Amino acid sequence: MLSFVALPPAPKVIMAARVALACAAALASTTTALATTTAARAAIVEYSLRYTDSLPLARGWEHQHAVAALGGLANRAAPALYTPYTDADTMWFNRSTVAGGWLADARVTSPGVCAV
């Protein structure tokens, strides 16, 4: 059985998590609005997590996990938020969006990068 020791989070990590949550919440509301206005084609918002490689380790981890948690909520009913991090993510997404793929009719938009 694993046991974890709770360490007090550093103030910068807490602030980074709050910023990541705010960005992800904004993206989730955007994806919900796009998904409800586009019935024929799936509307998918692309939010790249590659920028987290340039952050300090703890801060990048907080951003990745906050976006992943909110992405689960945004993608509950249908694919709405795509968060590539590695080249493998991009490869599989490209395979899904080619003619005959299950996301062939998807419309992908990219909101840009949130300020951190």
C-alpha cells in the first residue's frame, strides 16, 4: 500500500495551478459553445501542452494535470478539446482526422496560448 506525505505547496505553484485552471476553464467553455453551435461537424479546440516543457517541473506538472482534468469534463459528451503534448499525440490525431477517420469531419480551432 502506498502512502503519500503531504507537502505544503509553494505559492508560485499554487498561482500557476490557478492560472492553468482559469485558462482551461475558458477553453472548456469555448469548446462547449463551439460544440453546441456546430451540429454537422465536430468542433474541436486544440490547446497544445508543449509549452509546459519550458516551465519549471512542478509548474509544468500542475498545468498538464489541470488541463487534463478539465479536458475530461469538456470531452465527456463528445470530442471537444485536443491537448497534444508529444509527437505521438499529433500522429494519432492526424490518423483520426483523415478521410474515413472517426474525426474526418472535425473542425479544429486553436485559441492561442494563455499567458502564464
